[in-house]
Amino acid sequence: MELKEIIFFILATATVLSGWLVVSLKNIIHSAFALLITFFGVGGLFVYLSADFLAATQILIYVGGVMILVLFAIMLSEKVYNVSIFHASKILPGLLVLGGVQVVLLRVMIESPWRIRAGADSVMRPTTEILGGLLLNEYLLPFEVISVLLLAALIGAVVLIRKEVKRRREGACL
Amino acid sequence: MPETIIPAGYFPIILFFVIALFFGLVTLFFGSLIRPNRPSVEKLSPYECGNPPFMDSRSRVFIRYYLVAVLFVLFDLEAVFLYPWAVVYHKIGMYGLVEMLLFIVILLVGYAYAWRKGALEWD
Amino acid sequence: MPVISLESYLLVGMMLFAFGMFGIITRKNAISVLLGFELVMNAAGLNFAAFSHFTDKTIHGQVFTLFIIALAAAESVVILALIIAVYQKMNTIQIDEIDSLKG
């Protein structure tokens, strides 16, 4: 194996293993940090897809943003340690779904005649400029709708949190 | 467009990660070999020579930090969408400027709303 | 079979998706359910980018991944705000203890 294949293998393995840790660890903070490794791993895999901008976005948004939010939410809700976090009755159905999804997707993956284009690997190019052209021409409507979505998320978060801030201010227990 | 092979350019990043990991692990390992290990209650308390802790350190953080984090994430996303626009700006010009202004104005409405509702006040 | 191929990407995506589903089903803690959901979103984005790279000359798939990332971030902002609001009201985020529709 070449060096880049070895690194790819390590990245993919780390991503999958930490993905499993996310759903199997008992302490929620530990599983949040396992998710952090998964995000980094997926970002590294994007690099191999000649998606350099996506890799940077993955790090910027997920690692820098969503992860912070998740950790804040964990710290805002008090009971972190010593809580039972698994539905004991749901583990068997969960494993069944896990196996079922994997069997179905594996079959699809193996039996479908994928039309791989020739020379897909090895040659890569910077994508930011192409992405910009696509976003502002062909995908203009989704692009603007995304801003409306962000507006909705912002207003939703402010409405949900503001009540609590106000109630606490009146309670003056800060 | 000249086609370049990017992964070679990413090699310094990998090197950086490996060195950082290696440095941390090696330092911890050699430290644990060399240092004496005689813990006591006083030594294990968070501030050995300071105030005695009066509550559990794992308590809830103030809820308003969450709103600040929300603002950060949303405008982080906006910045991500600004990068491709900035790269192609000289090609698209006025048309792109209007599109991006629309995008930013819609988000500014949300910012004004949050400001108006006092989400940014820090009393 | 080469190591870096469409199949290995699909394998990673499949694993992440299945693990995410497992987490969504079995977890009691609302934030853990959200973490499983993030895994599913990442798997979807990875598959879009992989198909775009291996089967298509253009990079339309990457635009979709970009939108998926934006969607996932916006959605986790709202979901976490909901979780915090529910916690303030009911003092719990165990989803089996939140059983009244009227707060």
C-alpha cells in the first residue's frame, strides 16, 4: 500500500470506530468527544474526495460550531453523570435495525452497477471557485432559502431561550 | 485551470496532527515515569493553596451563553457561504453582489430581532 | 480492489448511518439522540460527496453536501434550544420521562 492509502485506511477506521463509540459509551461527554473524532475523520475523508472546501467547512461548522453547542447543552442540563442512558428494552430492536440496515445497504452496494468514471482518483483540483459559481447560478434558490432557514433557526432559538432568561431575571437568583 | 494533486499539499497538516499527538503522549508518558506519585486529599483538591471549593465544579453554566453560541454558529455558517462568493466575485460582479446582499439582509433581520428582544443584553 | 474506491466510502457511510440509527433508537438522553442524528447527517453528506467524486465530472454533489451541513447545523441549533427549554420546564431530558404534552 502507498502512504496515502495507509492514511486513508487509518482515517476511515478511526471514523467508523469513533462512530461506534458515540452510540455505545455510557458517559455523554465521552460520546460527545468521540463525535468530535468522527467529525475530524469525515473531514479528512472529504480531502480524498477532492472536496477541499467541504473539508474546511466540516471543521469550521461541525467541530467549531455544533460541537460547542452540544457541549453547552450538556453543561446546561445538569445530570451528566450516573444516569441510565440506554433503553434496556430497546437494545434488541436497535441491534436488529443496525443489522438490517447494514445487510440491505451492503446488498445495494455490491449488486448495483456503479458507473465509475475513469481516472476519478489521483487528479484533484481546488473546488471553492466552482462551488461559488454553482451556488450563485444554478443553486441560487436553495442558497437564498438557506438564509431564510438560518433566520428561522435564529428566531426559534431566541424565542425558546428568551422566556427562561426573562424568568430568571425576575427571580433574581443569578 | 492547472490541475494539482492536493493530498501532497495536505501533508503538513497530517504531520502537524502526528507531532501534536506524539508530543502530548510522550510528555505525559515520561512525566509519569519520572515524577513521584504521593497523592493526598489536600493535593488532589482543585486549588491546593487557594480557597476551599464551596460547590461542585460541574454545575450548570449560565443559559445566556447558549444564545451567544447560537449567534456564533449561524454567522459562522454565513461566513462559510461568503467564501465561495468572494472567490468568484470578480467573475459574477454586480449580479453576485445583489444575491449576497439579499442573503445577508435576511440574516440581519434575525440579528435585529435577537437584539430587539434583548438576547444580547448582559446585565 | 483499490483501497480508495467508491465502495470503501459507501462502507464508511453505511456504518455511520447504521450506528446513528442504533443511537437514535436505544438512547434515553435527548442529547445522545441528537448525537446519533448528527452521525446520520454526516453519513448522508459523505455519500453525496463520494458519488459526486466517483461517478460525475462536475461537483454538484458537493453543493448538496454543503446544504446538508448547513441544514444539520441549523437543525441542531433549534433542537438543542428545545432540549434546554424542556429541561428548564420539566427538569429532565430523559425522553421517557417527558410524557406530558401540556407543560
